[in-house]
Amino acid sequence: METRFSEEIPRSTGDLAFGWLQQAPPPARRALLAASLGWMLDSFDVMLYSMVLASLMGDLSMDAQTAGILGSVGLLASAIGGVVFGVVADRYGRTRALMASVLIYAIFTGACGFATSVLELAVFRLFLGLGMGGEWASGAALVSETWPPQDRGKALGLMQSSWAIGYALAAIVTAVVMPIGGWRSVFFVGVLPAFITLWIQRNVEEPAAWTEAKEHSGTGFGGIAEIFRTPLRGLTFAVLAMHACCMFAWWGFNLWLPAFYSLPTTKGGVGLSVGHMAILIVTMQVGMWFGYVTFGFVSDAVGRKPTYVMYLLAAGVLMLAFSSTRSPWLLLALGPPVAFFGTGYFTGFGTVTAEIYDTRIRATAQGLTYNFGRAVSAVAPFTVGSFAQNHGFRYTFALVASLFFLASVFWIWIPETMHRRAHV
């Protein structure tokens, strides 16, 4: 397989603000909208568990370790789903894989509301995770192949930023619905994303790059082993290690963040009400959204590598500061910048992997590399919960911060890919 990249493409005149978005052809905009809605509602459904975790622990008699195990089950399942749906997206199409993943996570989010035991909840979270993992792989490939290189970072930034919107919606819905109908009703709301599949089926086309590659390759389409062959092997391992650190840090911090805000001070938390917790979470999502979008603009301007490293180093420093305080006002002030740098780097992952791997294996490679990180991070909820139970959240979050520094080291072996064409 040819691993050299094609020539750099000149930048368009629509780079300023959102002119690039307005100038894009309708199929590209529809693809971006479909992937963004799927990712937003993925976030909404997945983060509902974190939002109701404190109440769930009481009603189902779960301790922190058990709650962490359930979080790990969902992440491990999402890793499997990401790899499986990556292969499905390469072989049968990006839109089909996207629709299937959305249906799966929506249906089993609603099912969580019927759980009467920890075992039942674990089963529903497992299937929810399968759909959750599949959405990113298919959506990222869809956007990568419908947008030109000079705008790919910005487009994937908008797609990735929809996670923050879904996270904020989860906090808002929890604050409004849970006082009225309890935590079960919160999960029932999560079935609504299933309706997005009807719109995707009618309005979103398969990318021309995938269609052409499918016609030329016949049955020889995709293959996990191919991304580990020379000369991609070393680069693939560096990408896997970098993202594993990022994913472990993100899930270890974010899955426990609502509980950290809500748990009483006697248990190491801040002791906020559900309403005040939701306010802090929503303000963080504002920072997260800007982090996603800004990353796309900056990486399209100065490069993927320096932008990624800057975000990771800033995330580590800011999280160390966050871990050292219990003041609600300081947490309110630190939350948005922590979320800005501690999440915004995710935008670059889809861009970099799209520019490394060719169309025949792109979704497979993106699904595997992204979800290997999720597989490693599957132990994060349990590890963080156990460590926090024994040592408190201050030292736990500081330990999480160190992983951002480690992730930046792996960029020594990952090259700059700015403005290089995605392989056809």
C-alpha cells in the first residue's frame, strides 16, 4: 500500500469564520449534520448515566466500585462496537453503519430506565456501548471523505463539538426531568435519538470516495491486519498509545465529575445540589464546545501536531489546578478552560487518522485506533472510583492529569499531516 501523501492543496478563500461552511456543497453539509447529530445524541445518551449516578447508587445499592464497573462495561462494549462498526462502515457504507449504531444506543438507553437490578443495568449498558462505539467510526469517516483537506479539521471540529452540546443537554434534561419523574424517566428521554435515523436514510449519501474505492476494490475492502503492516506498524502503535492515554484521562475524569460535584463533602465531594451541579456541568460544556471548534481552526492554520501537543500540555496543567480546590466558585472558573483543553484535542484524532489511512481501511483504522483507547479506558471508571474511595478525588484527578503529559510524548513518533489529501 502506498503510504506517501499527495500534494498539499491550496487553502480556500472561505477560511475565515464560517464562510468555508457556507461554500461547501449540500451533500457535504448534510453529511456533517448527520454525523454531528449522531455524535451529539450519542453523548446525550451516554452521559445520562453519569448525571443520575449519585441517585442510581442509592436506589440500586451500589458502591463506588460497582458504579465504576458499570461505567467500564459501557466503555469496553463501545470499544468492541467501534471496531465492528468500523469494518461494517468500510464494507457496507458509512450511512448504514451510522444508522445502525444510533438505533442501538437509543433503544438500550431507554431500556436502562426499566432496570431493576445491577445485572440488568449492566446488560443494557453493554448493548448501549456497542452502538456508542460504532457512531464515531462511521461518522468520522463520513465527514473525512466529504470535506476537502483545507477544511477537514474545521468540519471534524464542528462534528466533535456536538459532543459538548449533547453533554450539556444531558445535564439540563436531568435537572428538569429527574425531580419530576426520577432517574428512570431520564433514561426514557434517551430513546428519542432513534428518530434521527429516518432523516439520515432519506437525505445523506455515501461519500464518492467510498463508492469509488468500493467499485475498484471489489471484495478486497478493508482489513484490520493491514494497518499493522510495514511501514504503518510503528505509526499505528504510537497513535494507539497516545489515544489510550487521552481516553483514560477523559473518562476517568468526566464519568466521575457529576458525582464529584454531587457527593457530600464527607465522601470527598463538593456537596452541590442537582441544579447547581448541572450549572457547573453546562458551563464546562461551553468551554468544551469552543475547544473542539477552535482546535479545528488552529490545526488547519498551524498544523495538527503542534496544536495537539499544546492542548494536551495545557490540559495537564489546568487539571492539576482543578484537583487542588473544593471551592465551587473556583471550580466554576476553572471548569471551562479544563474542558476546553482537556477535550478539544479529540477533534484532531479523526483528522489525523483520515490523513494517515486510505479509504479502503479508513473506517476500520479509525474505529480500531479510537476504540482501542476506549478499551483501555474501560478500566478508568473502576480505577478512578476505587482510588478516589481510598485516597480522595484530589490525588485521583492529579494522577489523571499526568496522563495528558504522557500522551504528548507519543507525538514524537506521529508526523505532521496538515493539508494532505485523504487517500482515495
